[in-house]
Amino acid sequence: MRLDKYLKVSRLIKRRTVANEACDAGRVLLNDKVARASADVKIGDVIEIQFGTRNVKVEVLSIQDSEKKEAAAEMYKYL
């Protein structure tokens, strides 16, 4: 699954266009490397997002094409 779509489906970022912009600005790291929005996300990957002064680091646990709001948090775990 594409990185921007994963960020949206897992609700780490609310909109896919915002996820695209964050990737283009270099604020999203996939396995400690700056990632493009089209990067492929696999189970076990580590995603780090820089929100201003705050960093969020998560590990991918599952990949779904769509997920309900309540179950979206089960797609990743915070590190």
C-alpha cells in the first residue's frame, strides 16, 4: 500500500493530500529514510512523522484498504 494512503486509512494524518504534502516536505521517515508518498508500506515497517516540535513513531502491524475509525488504531503501535 502507498504510504500516503496508509497514513490516511490508519488516521495518523486526516487527509491524503495533507499526507502527500508532509511526504513532499520530508517530514515523513520510513525505516529511518525520507520517504515519498508513493513508497510501499509493509508490515513491520517503522514510520516516523514530524509534527512541528513533536515526533510520532509507529510500527506497522496490519494493512487494510479501509478501516473503521474505532479499529484504525489497531493498524499500528506507538514506539
